[in-house]
Amino acid sequence: MQKNLERYQRQLIIKDIEEGGQQKLFKAKVLVCGVGGLGSPVLTYLAAAGIGNIGLCDFDVIAPSNLNRQFLYTPKELGKQKAHIAKAKLEKFNPDVKITAYSDKLNEENAGEIFKNYDIIVDAMDNFPSRYLINSVAYKNSLPLVCGGVCEFEGILTTIVPKENTICFQCIYPFKPSIKLTSKVFGILGAIAGTIGSIQALEVIKLVLGLRCLKNKLLIFNGLENIYRVKDVLKKNDCTICGN
Ligand SMILES: [Zn+2]
């Protein structure tokens, strides 16, 4: 489909994008796992940038307590499937973008099948078991993965590129917290999720354009103090996912 480039005019004049970069964005295939507080900004900015093929994956339905941060949803849509509502909103927002919605809960079997249709995976989940699963399947399939996480006034972010033998999520968090521990409800502020989600979208765009990303690095954002720190992370040689 011929796209109207006028929509992208303000990014086309950026030296590192121009028309060649925009064509790469149109051709990119990105899967976002989790369509909540992080997924809302990630998906919105990916669609805005003209990422041509976007997959989104969430098995949950919309609950009242989602609405302080998950801006793809409104009170009228309570109880409805997030994946379907998000797909409809994003298609309306940018008709250039092809959106595929998956409302399955990710597991070892279906994750590999879904992931193989994409070039880049985004972890926008809110629990450790899903993060470990996504990390393992993305690494096994040599797919770049952009991980983000938020809790109260803090956020973290890293970009994993298996083909470049970078660290993985499990190198940063080698301890597998029990399901019981991670199911504890923790505080999330919408603006913090928005900050980290926006940077995740930016990392995806830079991966597509071949620009410098947060590889082997962990970005830590403290929203109370307005401090961004980027620290180097070393690969754990005994890591069961990426270790040599
Ligand atoms: Zn690792």
C-alpha cells in the first residue's frame, strides 16, 4: 500500500531517519508482549512512527485499576479483551500500520510460534515468570528484545541482541523470584510507565535504524530525583540462557 509520507514529515527531516530509514520502519515487524502501562505508550509511539507490522499480545481484560496508566482503554471498555480494544484503537490512530492481536497467555509452546513472525520483541510485562519466558524464547530464536520495567517512582530498561552475544535479562536478574512473591501487587504511576515505555519505543526505532542502543547496559530511572543512570552489565558466563 502506498503510504502518505506527509504524516511522517517531521521525522523524515531527521538526519538519521530520512526516507531510507522510514522505509525500514515501514517494513519492520515488532511484537509487544503486554498491553498495559508500558504497552500503551510503546504501541502508540511505534504506530505513530509508522512501524509497518505490529503484533500485540495480552490475555487480560480491562479492569478499573488499569486506568491510571493504560491510556488505550476507557471506562466504557471495562471487562473487554485488552488485545482487541488496543488493536482497534491503534488501527484508527494510524491506518498505515497492520496490527495483529494475540489474546493467548504466552507459554513455552505458543511463544516460539508467535515470535517467529517478528524481527524485534518488546517485553512490556509486569511479572517475572513472563519476563523469564520471553527472554528465553527471544534468545533461543536470536530475536532482539527490549525489556522495560517499572515500580513506584522507578523504572529500568535494557536492550538484548542475541546475534551480538549481549547479556540477557537473566544476567541482570539471575534469581527467579517465586510466583507468590511476584504476584504481590506493587505501585505503578502512569507517568513513570509512560517514561519507560517511550524509551522502549525509541530503542525499537533505533534497532530498526541501526543506531546505538542500550546493549550490555541497564538504564535506571529515578523519577523522584529526576536521575537517569546507565550502568554497564557483564554477561554471566554461567547464565543458563546466554552463557557460553
Ligand atoms: Zn544471560
